[in-house]
Amino acid sequence: MNQTYERHARNGGLQAETYRAYEVCWEEFVHWCNAHEVSSLPASEATLLRYLSQMCASLGPMSIYRRLASIALHHRQVNLSPSTRCAAVRILISGHRRKVQRGLFRKRHLTVELLRVLTSMPEAGSRKDELKRARDRCLLLLGFAGGFKGVHLRSIDVENVHFVEKGLIIENERLPSHRAPIGRGTGDTCPVQATRRWIELARLSRGPLFRPINRHGTMSAVRISVDSLTMIIQGHAKAAGLDPSEIGIYSLRAGFLRSAGDRSLRVYDVLRATGMKDYAKVERAMRREWLRPQSPL
């Protein structure tokens, strides 16, 4: 009982899952600050405005609010006054929210045909290109087949992936349902084959499934960031002749929802699989009400 109370107090009175989500956001903010050579703790008003301006280009209001809450929490934990409530930050967030409400901030959903175009990468000519090709195919196909958000993809560890006869199962407490079965696809859009290929080629046995690869072909041991995932999918969209500003990491989940609707899957099953709570929003995204439990690929 005392241990539970102490842990609850240490987490700022937050539930464990909420605190873990805040920790992911904080790690991304610290990484961004280090890359731009600015202080993360304390974070100045100018730093926050610059960071949030970049995040608003690819994230929705709730993701922005979660990052602000994470930054404020870590400042309060060391008795610092956060700049998250300053007037300039509030104006920026309010403007972004109105933009979203007017429908000006909507990422294009990926269809299976578009996914085939994005994953039809040229044959690798070097070890670095081969690694990147295998990693990118895996994250695109797995993200689409599971309807995952960026934060879900980056949280998957190699130990969470279990290959079974009908596909694979991902067991991770950070996933909405803690357990995501992925069925086999057809031909070159099979997420199971892509995942197995990436794990074998990168010789992964434990740790993060998706990792950064630098220009020299050296793979890092750290977890890839959501921003890097967005840059990867936008890079492939640009190479395919698409407008990268219309494509984001959420395009994978949006494509999953539309494909699920085309295959007549039930809205209730999709809600459970994705962790989404707005029934009407999911129904609109699916454009259908019925669904069978099979891979959307």
C-alpha cells in the first residue's frame, strides 16, 4: 500500500499509463532540445514556441496538449515555473485547434494501392540502404496493418513480437489493447514477412524494434522518435510523387480505418483495436459499420 502511494506521488498523482505517455513526450522534447542546442529544463518561452510551431505541422491538438502537460510536469517536479501557460503559447495552441476544427489539418489516408507505391523501394545497393529499406517497409506495413499511431510503433520491443502460424502477435502494455494480432497480407504487402525480414537483417534479439540509422549505415540502440517516423513516411511520399505535407504518421491509422470499413469490420472491434473512444468519428473514418477480424492488407 505504501509503495503504491509513493509511486503515485512520484508520478505527480497520475495513472501509470498516463505517466508513461508523458515520459515518451518528455524524451522527444529533450531529444529535440539537444538537436537544436537549447535548454530543456528550464525551457524558455521562445524554445516552447519554436518547438510547438514545429509540432503543430504534424500533430493534432490532443498530442500538443499532452506534450505541454509533460513539459509542465517535469518543470514542477524540480520546483521550476513552466512557460506552458504564457499568453503566446495559449494563442498558438488556440489557433491550431481552430485550424483543425475547420478541417485544414487533415492528413491523407493511405490506401493499399498507395501503400504498395510507398513500399516499392528500389533494390538496395549497400548495407545501409538495405537496412533502411527493410526497416521502412516493416514500419509502414506493420503500422498500417495494426492501425498504430507513431507512439505505438516506437514503443514496440523485439521481445514483444511473437510469430505464430497465422501471423504475429504484439504484446506491449503501451498498446491500446495490450495485445495486437497481425494477420498475414498478400504478396509484397505482408507485414509478417516484412517484420521477420527486418529482425533477421538487423540481427535484433532485444530492445526497440525500430531504431535510427545514420548516414554511415550505423544502427543506434535507442528508440526511434515519432518525428523521425513522420520524416520517413514523408520522404517515401515525396519520392513517390505525392505531396509530403498531406502525409503523416497518422496516415497509416487513417488508412487502416478506411480499409477496415471497406472490409466490413465492426466499429466496436476497431475501437478496441485502436483504443479510440469516439464511435461517430471512427464510423465516419471507416465509412462502413461492419467488420471481419482479418488483416486489412
